[in-house]
Amino acid sequence: MKKVLLTLAFALALNTLSAQKETAEKKENGFNQWSFELAGGFNKPQRPMTAGYTTSIISPYTIDFGARYMFNNKFGLKADMGYNSFKGDNKSNAFDSKYYRVDLQGVANLGRIMSFETWTKSLGLLGHAGFGLSQLEVKNPSYVKDRMGNFMIGVTGQIKLSNKIALTGDFTTITNAKQNVAFDGVSSDAIRGFNGSLFTGTLGLTVYLGTNENHADWVIDNDARFDAIDARFMAIENKMLDTDKDGVADYLDEEPNTAAGAMVDSKGRSIDKNNNGVPDDTEAYVLKNYASNTSNAASPLLSNNELIRSLINGGYVAVYFDFNKSKPTNVSSEGTDFILTYLRNNPTATVDIIGHADEIGRSAYNDKLSNARAKNVKNTLVKAKVDPSRLNVIAAGEDNSVDVDSDNARKLVRRATFKIK
């Protein structure tokens, strides 16, 4: 039995030392490490006892106080002190002795090691073992003081009452080394090795210290692991979104606002085979809906310049913005470039730059935001040598033409459009 106890203690010590390496990692996980423990209960001294001297089978009383530090959610250290009182029962000769001890113990969170979380969230189990110093003081029948070393091992059941308090029940075996006096204080005989033995059983409370939500006793490894995996899947899922439904994922799409079903290249850019600056699908749409309705019978098709002007005034050319931003998105430069090219090719043309905002936020703020967006586009054109007198800024404020509850729809109205004059 003694060899088994010593082997368990040695294994627990090795595990505790290896667990110290995980301290830095545990701190990053954000859970509490310190706790204080107070417990009281009963004891039963087994040997050595002098013939004719006995205690009750369950003998009051025992008090234990300790402080514990967990390196991670499986291993820690505990420093504690205990007090035991021994008195004879009704069949014993009278005696009165006290037993004091201080110990340093390694602690293993058996509940986490054995994955209690698979069937309970409120029950736990700790194992503890260590060494310390003890002193036996006998007042009756004669005054005796005996100092000795001790080894102890025990288990502590836990019931989680809240994130800060747990109810505990503990059973511990203490063996004393070089105990010279019996627990009753009558007989005196040098006892070699760990031969004195004492059992204790207590009920108590553990109070967890710290500002984090949970203590290491109740932290589950899989929670953090699964959270990290979920975050990775979410990031991948977000990257694979295709907001404009052109078949190219957003993270690869250099033109994320193409019309649904439009012909695009591998980077999500509209295909323009005749290189006139107008995507082929858009050009075909305008020709169908505008060219056929022209009043000029001699010219059934709009000229290229008229076509482009119709596209611009129809809102097909736009500059887009992120939420609550007045600086265009990186992929919106093509809209500004399109207008710049038109103005350079048509030096007498002027343009209204119309800023828009979605419905999120106060209307007065959105009016200012739409104005700032239009001004930003104007400043870019001015820097490109366009005469400011040809550029007129209009703040259109909120655009309520889309579903306010749809994030994707609101992206379409955070824009600046143009009207050629």
C-alpha cells in the first residue's frame, strides 16, 4: 500500500511540473487560477494508539484551510494547513490531544482528465497528494509534544454552485513519518518510516478568485478548440460569399457589384469585348431598351456617346462605399475612371455627382455622409485636372429603395451616381 501511495504521489508531482510549461498558454485563455478552500468535518486516528485508548468511529473534529493555484485546467499546486482534535470515546481512558499540520500538495483535476463534461457541467473531482510537517500535542494524561513529517493523499468531490463558489466533500489519508508518540499521548515508541495513519473526511466551500468568468476547475479544453475551429470555418465561409452573384467569390472579386448573371472574367470583372468602357451585358441591355425607342428614324441605334451617356444617367456607373465611410472602396475606382474618361472626351459636358447613403442611422447624419461621399469623388476628379466648375455635388441622403434589413441590399445604395448635363 505504501509503495502504491508513493508511486501515485511521484506521478502527480511529475505531471504538476510539466503543467507549469502550459501556464502562459492558459493565461491567454482567460480563466481564473486562484482559489481559497475552507472545510470542516471528522477524523479517525488509526495507529499508533495505546491499548485501552480509542476514539469514536467518526470523531470530531477536523478543520482545514488552503490556497490553490491552477497552472491550467488539469494541474495545480495547493498549500494548506489542518487542525485535528482527538478525545476518547465512552469506552476509552480519558485523553485530549491535538494534531497540527502544514502541507504542499500537487493537485490533479480528475474531472477534466476523465472528461466529466460529457455527462455533467456541475460535478467535479480533484485528486491531491503531497508532503508536509506535523505536530502532535497531548495535554492529558500528560503533556507531550511530538514533531514529525507526513505524506497525504486524497480526493475532493465538487458541486459547482456558481462561477465563484463550489461545495466540496473531501476524503484524505495522512501517514506520519517518525511518529514517536501514540495519538493518545500515553505510549512512546519510535516508529520507523510512514507508519502513523489518520483518516479525515470534511465538507467545505471553495471560493474562486479573479475577474474572468470561469475558474480553471470548470474550463473545458474542447470549448476553446471548437471556438477556434468555428472561427476558421466562419472566416472561410465569409470569404466564399458571392454578393453580386457573378460566380466569383468576394475575396477574389475585383468588381463586386456586377449585375447578377453578368458575364465576368476569373477576377469578377465585367467583360467588354469591344473595349468601349461599357460591359457587354450592360451595353446589350441599353441597346435593347433605349435604342429601339429612339425617335430618330434615320438612326435606329444610339451613337456610342449617347449610349454611354444613357448608361451614366441610368445609374449603371457608380462609385461604392463601405458602411459609414466616405472614402470609396478600392474596387470602386473604375467608376471614377469611367466618368473621368467621359469628361475628357466631352470637354463641354458637366456632371452632377449624387451621393447616397443607406437607412441605418439618423437622417441628418446620412445627409452629411452622402454629401461627403459626393465631395470625395469630386476631389478625386479635380486632382485628375477636371475643372471644378464642371462638377456639381448633390447630397441625396438616404436611399430607401431596398430592404433595410438586408445587408447585401444596403451595399448597393451606399454609392455615388452621376448625371451628365
